[in-house]
Amino acid sequence: MRALQLPTGGEMPVLGLGTWRMGEDAKRRAEEVKAVREAIALGYRLIDTAEMYGEGGAETVLGQAIGEALRANDVRREELFIVSKVYPHNASRRGTRDACERSLKRLGLDKMDLYLLHWRGSHPLRETVAAMHSLVSDGRIAHWGVSNFDVDDMQELAEATGDGPACAANQVYLSLGERGPEFSLLPWQRERGMPLMAYSPIDQGALAEDDGLADLAARLGVTAAQLALAAVISRPGVAAIPKAVRSAHLKENLAAAGLKLDAQTLAELDRLHPPPRRKTPLAMI
Ligand SMILES: NC(=O)c1ccc[n+]([C@@H]2O[C@H](COP(=O)([O-])OP(=O)(O)OC[C@H]3O[C@@H](n4cnc5c(N)ncnc54)[C@H](OP(=O)(O)O)[C@@H]3O)[C@@H](O)[C@H]2O)c1
């Protein structure tokens, strides 16, 4: 699979698996662990989670699936790119470090590949960044980043970062239905070689039901969800993390990473879901 270069070295696959809504109900746990295991067996390497998802439950599901996959030799640890996030209310200098340790424990890992501030809260950015830098130097995380940051937040963050390792990625809501970040945030990040991770890239399943998209997708011999994903990752510097539990969805979404859209298809997509003409506030789910 194609990968994006990180500004801090290393790379991240352009398509991964989201885990929001996993780990919320013990009755669904076996099905969710099975889904993550299947994802890894199919070839997913980037997996996104957060301490918020199921209040640690999603990290626990992921930890169990990773442990089983490693023991079964389905994958080697260094092939995986595991992302989690700290709650803003935990993102003090000390709190970020403690939250990271709790996440690592639930994930059953010694080190996370990318650790994000989930959204801006009341703790000063300087404190969160200092904690992130210390986690990098202690080898507990390989890279750090943010989520739900707009251009003005990114500018403030750059000032707070000083000489330490740079922010490696910003994860925001970007899909064919929500193209706002394409106007100024994505260009800002591209100039700095900083990947944008698109969350809810199929609008939480809604784009799979989009009639216009479905017609165009049928003509191309793919599904509407695949077209929605291929469109998002066709933008340079963008990775997508669709969440799926159903086997058919996992397979469809992974295959979307291999689709190439020609200029005519991209123009048709712009007609169906026009790009932004002006700056709009960053949307959040
Ligand atoms: N940083 C943030 O603030 C933030 C916010 C939101 C999300 N996220 C991350 O981004 C991930 C993805 O976003 P999301 O979960 O909100 O929405 P999404 O990935 O756009 O959509 C997930 C929904 O779409 C369904 N689906 C998946 N593949 C499909 C396909 N090929 N055809 C039809 N339906 C399909 C899934 O069903 P099944 O599960 O039944 O297969 C699920 O109901 C999250 O899981 C999370 O990791 C981050």
C-alpha cells in the first residue's frame, strides 16, 4: 500500500482502520476482536484508536487483537502503525504522560507509533507539547500529533513546539460530504510535509447510501464507499481511517486503497460534492 512520509521521519499507510464505537459493549467484544484480527490478516497496518473510545474499551479490544495476531505470526510489531489519543482534560504535562502509559498498557505495547491530542482543551499547548516531547525521548511514542486543529490552532502549535520534534500529523473530519479542510488547512499542512488523517471518510456510513455516488461507482465497477475513500486518499498528503466491523466492509475498504481515479471521475465527483470556495470553520464529529 502507498504510504505518506512523516515530517519526523518514517511513514504512515494511506489507509487504516478506525475503532470508534468499539469496546463499548462487552457482548460485542468477541466480534470486534475478530474484526480487528481479520483486518490485520487482510493487510491493514495503520489502526486508529483513542482513550475516549469506550473509555479505554476500544484500546483493550485492539490490544487483544494485536496480541493474538503477533502470537499467530500474522504480522510483526514493526509493521504495525498504532495511533491513539489523549483526552484534552488529561493533556497536562503530567496527565498526558500518565494517560499514555494507561493506553500502552491496554494496548499491550511498549511503544505507540503516533499519539495525538484529541482536540484542544484548556491545558496550555506548551504543556501538552512538552509531555509529547518527553514521551518521544523516553521511547514511549515514535511520533506525536494533534486532532481537530484548524489553521490558527496549527500556527499556535508551531510556536509552542519550539526546537523539539515537530507535530507529525493532524487528524480531522474530511470526506466527500465535508470538504472544508481542502480550502486552507490541507494546503497549510502540505507545505510543511505534514499528513492529514481524514476521519469519518465515509460520513459514518452515509456516503455508502449516496445515490449520485452509487451511480458513478457502479459505472466504475466499485461501491459508493470505495469511491468515497478513493476520492479522499487521492488528495496528496491525505490518509483515511474508515471504521468497519463487517468483513465485507473491511475487504471493500482495503481494496479502495488500490483504486486510481482518472480526471473525468474526479471532475464528476466535484460536481456531485463541490470543493469549498471559501474558508469554513473546521467541522467536528
Ligand atoms: N479524531 C477525532 O475526533 C475522530 C472523530 C471521529 C472519528 N475518528 C476516527 O475515524 C474513524 C472513522 O470514522 P467513523 O467511525 O466516525 O466513520 P466512518 O469510517 O466514515 O464510517 C463507519 C461506518 O460506516 C460503515 N462502513 C464501513 N465501511 C463500509 C462500506 N464499505 N460500505 C458501507 N458501510 C461501511 C461501518 O459499518 P460496520 O462497522 O458495521 O462495518 C460504520 O457504521 C473512527 O472509527 C475513529 O477511529 C476520529
